Amino acid sequence: MKAIRIKEYGGPEVMKLEEVERPVPASDEILIKMYASSVNPADYTIRQGGNEVLRSYLKLPLGLGLDAAGTVEETGSDVTGFKKGDKVYGVPNFPGDGSYAEYIVAKASQFYLMPQHISFNEAGALPSCALIAWNGIVDMGKIQSGQRVLIHGAAGGVGNLAVQIAKAMGGYVIGTASAHNFDFLKELGADEVIDYSKQSFEELLRNIDLVFNASPVRDEGVRLKSVDVIKEGGIFVCTHLDQPFTDDFLNALAKKNATATMVGGGSITTYTSSLDGFTQLINDGKVKAVVSKVYSLAQVADAHRESETKHVRGKIVLEIRKEN
């Protein structure tokens, strides 16, 4: 079978499409015939050698890819929840061999039956970002109907799902994005959109219950300005695991009895949430996958280059094989 492997850290050129042995599932694993994966910032960060959070998990040579969608080809002896032919999606074992491959093995507990009526490419765009968005908005953000939610980086892979989840939960949703994404975010359910390049959100907003920072840009200024708009007792959730909260930021939050938490570990090392609730929202038609572009496995370098611009709407998908 073919799979992407890297034997050194560096630019997109270090990713090689190689012929490797098809993996065999352990007793608690499933073998998945892959149809689609997608490109996440974590993928190119790992390709470059990782950050403070990821580095200790990495050992060359390694595969890349967090997201997986495909069919169950074989089940381990202890697996009871799936059968051959089931359409599944999830985030495979990490650290592992990644999901940029024609077949993968992963713990059955990390996979879920795919939502009904969506394609493999759509399903491949979802799992890791869905876990982070659900964890941030629902589990840690504790969203309640009628609350005001501000989402930074609202048009990105995590951000667009956070907008849809927050809206489905009854929130009043405000997103920051570039002007060309205004109509897109309105279609997803955003009540207001702020142009981060021309407007100062801290001057326009007040009494925000939940701030969810899903922007790919690390900016301490955005954090501090978010404190200005958050209400007494509000919640700040951030996806930047590699950028710890500063004392200045935490002290400013404390003056408002507000709290700050990080989210993202669920898509990297351990699951702090599940795809159950999210899958139901997809099935109910309240959330949809946003695929910006589809590349083949052989075009993975181009896919990474586009992702690294940090201006992708939704997700870039890697189509491993065509749907029948």
C-alpha cells in the first residue's frame, strides 16, 4: 500500500509517497480502508519538527495526518462495535503512522460511524476540528442558549465548526474574519461578523459570555483585548496549546472573575470529548463540512503549501481514493 512518510523534518518536499506494508490491527483496533484525510496546522507543524507541545511525541521516520474517513476492512478480536464495511471517521492513534495512507489501523474507541448522507471527503474534513470545536464551545465553554459568543478565526477549520455548533446550541454568534468571508459566515449562521483587518472588536463589543480563539495566528494582543469584551464571570477558550497564558492576561481575567482554558489535546494525544453529539448535529442538518479544495495523496506537498498560508476557508482535503 502507499503512504506518506517523512525521514527528516523540513518543508513540504520532505514528504515522500512510499510503498509500505499494510498494517495489521491489534485486538482493540480496526483496519480502515482510507478514502479521505485532511490537512491541519498540526500536520505541517509536525512535518517541521513540532513545537513545545508536540516535540516529545515525535520520532522519525513517521507518517502525517490526524483525520481519517473510510470503511472498516477488518476488526481486532476484542472489537464489537464495528463490522466490515462500516463507514467510519475519527482521529487515529497518535503518535502513530498518520492517516495519509491507503490503509491505517487505530483503536476502535477513536472512531465513530460516519454521519449519514455526507461524502468521505466531507467526513475526512471533520474529526480533529470537530473535537476541538465541540470541546471548546460545549464542554469547556459551557454554552447556554441566548449567550453571546465571540469566535476569532471564524472561517478556519475549527472556527467555522465552532460558529455552527454555537448557533445550533442557541448562541448569538459573532465572528472575526477577513471581509471576503463575511457572506460565508453569515450563511453558516453567524449573527455578526467583524473585519479583523479594519475593525477593532474591542471597541465594538461588550458583555461577551464566551470568547473562543480559533485563529491560526498567535497574538497576545488579541487575548488581552478579549478580556476587555468578556463579561463578569465569562469564559475564554484558546486553541494555542503552544502559547501558555501570560500572568498579565490571567491577572486581567481575574479582575472580571473570568476563566481561561486551553483546548486541542483531544485531537492530539487524548480524547476529552467525543464525536457523538457532533455527529448528531450533522445528521440533523445543523452543521455541515466546509471543504475548500481537494488534493490527491500525490499532491500532498501542494496541499501543505496552501494550508500554510493560514487563509484557508474550512478545510483542505486529501482524497486517498475515489468513492465508488
